[in-house]
Amino acid sequence: MIGKKIDGRKIASAGEKRLKKKIVDMERPPSLHTIFAGEDEGSKVYLGVKERGCKRVGIESKTHRFEEDVPQQELIEKIEGLNGDDSVDGILVQMPLPRGIEADVLISHIDPVKDVEGLHPSNLGVLLWGDERRPPCTPKGIITMLEAEGVKLKGKEVCVVSHSTIVGKPMALMLLNRDATVHVVHVHTTELAYHTRKSDILIVAAGVPRLIGPDEVRGGAVVIDVGMNRLESGELVGDVDYEEVKKVASKITPVPGGVGPTTVLSLLENTYDAAVSRRK
């Protein structure tokens, strides 16, 4: 058995077409502003991907650039200024940030309505109530992907290999909202394979290259790989050994071309939703 490759680019493209039709009917297009500090090369790549996505669907995008040694207070003041600017619908803080700047502090200063990444404490908190008004982008993109593939979650055993605020914790809550049985594990979990092998669906976001091989996967499982790791050779790989695991999985995401495109789609959708919410 060779697992079906889940084409994130195809799923995202279809979502962007639907979103573009909604934006065309708006009196004024949504506006997304990004705080970018430093010179991280990976961040520059993501910034370009985001800006091209905005252009495709009709969202106005502007980036505010700062030097590596920018004081944290200056970034806070910029965010507060954007909060008070009625022409701004969404605010995004590009990570990683320069050393000495606390991401949580910056995010907590964003107006929750303009928090398009869904990481403000208020937006994360309402997930506990089952309210997904502004969910984090990667978990939302994964749900979009599973729904597009017709993967049912109710009653299924799902293992999330991550306990991060960006992926693991909100992912678990969104799965619970859909009546899945969720196991949250991570790189420090003893007997990791014991948990991963029991699962119908495996979502991996540990940040460890090829952490998951075929021995850690239940036959016929759906495998979602969130990892993006650059090896010394320059090769980009995920947290899952794709070539080997696809031999036992029923469906599997590639890296790149899997979760990344649907994560960007989620950002665009959240920006549109923020604009609609603000203009009611």
C-alpha cells in the first residue's frame, strides 16, 4: 500500500478562489499589516509567500520593517498605533523575533479582533468554550485539509505530537470540538511510539527531522506532517520520514506542499473574518 499524497496546494487554491469571490463583493478590501524585525531568511521567505497570497485574493498587505536591535517598546508602540488605525483590519507579528524581544508580550498587545494568527490569550481562551471565532492558522489549516480529504474525526483516535501554543495545544482543542479522542505527546514523552501507533490520525509538529518512521505509525493511519527542517545538505524535510511512512499510511502530507499552503489560506481567511467583524 502506498498512501495517498494530500495535496495542500490544491486544497489551498480552491479555498483562495472561494475567498476571492467574497472579497470582490466588499466595499473595501481587507488590510493586513505585518511587523517584521530582523533579517531571518526563513521569515523573509514566508513573508513573500504571504504577500503573494494576499495579492491573489485581493487583500491589501503592508509590512513594517525594523532593524535587528529594535527596542521591544518601539514594536509595542507600533502595534498600539495599528490597533487604533481604523484602516487596519489584521495585525501579524512575524516570528522568529530578534533576541531579547518577547513574542508573547507583543501578541498580547494586539487588539484581539485584529489578531489574525489567533494567538492572543483571548482568542486562545475561547477555544476552551468551543468558540473558533479566530483559530490559530496551522491547526485551522489542518482541519481544512482533513475536511477536504473527507477524513472523519468524530470518535477517532488522534495523536498530536506537539504541546506548543502555536500548534499542539490549539490543535487538541479543535479536535476535541469535533468529538475526536485526543492524545497529546511530545519529544519528551516516554515510549512515544506506544501512543503514535494507536492512532487513526497522527499530527506531527515536533521540529525534529524524520522523528516519525514507519514503526511509529499504525497501518492505514492518516499522517499530517507540520515539520519544516533544513538539513546541513540543504534538503528540506519534515518531522516524518515521508518515503518510508507513505508505505504504511492511507493518506500523508508531503513537505513542502502539504500543511504550509493551507496555513497561509487560514491566515487569509482570518484576515477576511477580522475585516467583516470590525465593519458590522
